[in-house]
Amino acid sequence: MASTRQEIIEELRHLLETEDVAAIKEQVDHLKTEFYSRGEEEPAEPLAEAEAPDTGKEEEEFKALLADYKARRAEVAAAQAKEQAENLAKKQAILDEMKQLVDAATADGVMPNIQRMKELQAEWKNIGAVAADKLQEIRKNYQQLQEQFYDLVKINIELRDLDFKKNLELKTLLCEAAEKLQNNENIVEASRMLQQLHDEWAEIGPVARELREGLWERFKAASTIINKKHQAYFDELHRREQENLEKKQGIIAQLQAILEPIVNGVPMSVKEWEEATEKVQALQAEWRKIGFAPKKHNQSVYDAYRAECDRFYETKKEFFRELREQRKLREQRHKEYLERQAAREQAREERRKQRMERITSGGGNLRKLRERLVQEIKTAENNILFFTAKSKGANKIVADMRKKIDELKARLAEIEQQLDAEENG
């Protein structure tokens, strides 16, 4: 087996030089797969720059050989078609002469015609194949002319009986072979083999007139049984395929029913999404158990099924993406709220410390500080009355002033406590 691209190229070249191009398609396809599966090979040991393989040149060389192969195959196909046309013309010429022999056959001039007929039969057998679409008709004409000739020319009884006996033996064997095919459980294979038997039957000459119809009826009866089984097999196959199509269409309808409220904007909870996913997965498992649908529908019904599955999972993915974003947003807002609360608490603590420092720095002059606070509170309360009576949209100012009054009163209360403590101390 070739292990490098260059070895594959050499093997292909050898095939093209030594083998019939009509018989190497499988080998060429294998070499093509091997060649492109190699990719750009790396040598086992580092090569000098001059020794490094030119992979592009290898591919060009390989493609050139493939092109040569395809061209030669096309020539062979063209030659085969030409040869089949020539063979058809040769066989038609034989049929024309056989018809002349049949039309001219008389009791007095029979022997020369018999010899010529046998020569024509030998020529017929030596001629190669014809196109498949012409084969049945030309065989039928050939067989009919043979039978007419042997009936009309009244050939020598011994010779005719000898031929008839030989043909009877051969056709009897074909009848037995056709009858045995009834036991073949592989009806497709049996049908193919029956067709081969019919081809052989057409090539065999006639039997005695009194046996001809009965022998043919026997062969036809065995053929009818196989043909009916073959038809029943495909009828059942088509029935199952139609049943599979209906099952698959039912699964698609169920997928659409699951998706309908979702695509129409009906809100879904996480639990409901999980339940819907379980249903979809169960339907997918059921789909995998179903066999093929009819060939003309198989791909389209699969595409419809795949589209519904993709639509479900894409919608689910989008839902959970938005859910994660909302959760992150809530977490961020909560974090910001905690930070604001901490900042407020720190500010209150700072103000309390500053207030205590101011109180402490007053020393024994607490009464003056108390009087000043009382005055500030009174002034602030008068200002509140002013803003409430005269101003519009002053809610924030009033709120700030009330907050300031509360702070002044709190400081005043602390001073009062200290003064009480000094007087009662």
C-alpha cells in the first residue's frame, strides 16, 4: 500500500499504463481518497531546501493523471456506445436475413436454408452486447424468427427433434430453477435471479410444438409467484414508509404545538422550559426509532423536523441568555445599593464624630453653644415656613432643611445632656 503522495501518483500511473481503464474505477477512487487524505506530508527527517517535496507540483501531477483517466474513460464509454450501435446494426441485419429465410422457406429448398440459419445463429452469438433499451425487443424478434423458421421449413426430423430435446432439457432446468426461487426469503434477490432466468430462456431455441405451451405455462406460473411476492414486498414497504411519514408528521405537529405559545410571546418560567425540553427530547427519541419515509418525502420531512428542533433550542438559548443578563443586572443593582448604604453610614459616622469634636472643643462654654444652636434651629424653622408658603417645587430644599434641623436638635440634645450632667454632677 502506498504511504506517500508520490507513491500514490506512481501507483495511479502504473494502473493507467497496465490496466483497462474501464475496470479500475474502484482502485482510482481509492487512490484519490488516499492522496487527499495525506494532506501536506512532513518527511521523517529534515530535508534540504532543494530536496523538500513540492506539494503543489504533486497535486498538479496527480490531477493531470486523473484528467487523463477521465478522458480515457470517456473515450471507452463513447467507443462502447459506438460498438453497441454497430452490434445492433449487425443483429438487425441478421434478423432481416432470417426473415428472408422464413419468407422463402419451402419443402424443396429446406436444407440450404437450415445451414444458413445455423450460420446466422452462430454469428448472432458472436456479436457483442447492444444498448439495454433495445435488448428485449431484439431478443423477442430473434426468438420469434427462430420459432417461425423451424416451424415453416420442416427441417430434418432427427435434427429438429435433437434440438427440441436439448432445448426442452435446458428450459426444464430453468423451470425448476424458477420454482426453487419461491423458497428464497430475500425476495429482491429472487426477483433479480428470475430476470436472469428469463434472459436465458430467451436465448434458448424452441421445443416441440405440443410441449411449447405447457412448458411456457410452467415457467410463467413460477415467475408469477415470484413477481407477486416482489410486488407484495414493495407494497408493504411503501405502506410502512407512508406510516412512518405520518408518524414523523405527527411529531412535527407536536413540536409546533410546544413552540406555538413560546413564539407567540407567552411568558415561560424556568420550570416550564425544563418540562418543554423533556417533551422535545422524548419526541426526538421517538423520531430516531421510526424508519424511512417515502423517498420523495424523506428529506423534506427531516428538514421540517430539524427546523422545529433548531427553533426550539434557539428560543430556549435566547431565554436563558436574557435570564442570565437580568440576574447579573439585579446583582449589580444590589451591590450598588449596598455600596451606597455603606457610604451613607460612613458619612453619618463622620458627621457624628465632627459634632462631638465641636461639642468637646466648646469646653465650659456649652451654654453659649446651646444658645447658638437654638437660634440656628429657629432660623431654619422660619426658613421652612418661608419655602413652604412662597416657593413651588421646593420639596427637596425643605427636606434638606428638615434634615439639618434634626441634626441641630440632636446636637442640642447632646449639649443639654452634658449641661445636665455638669449641673447635677
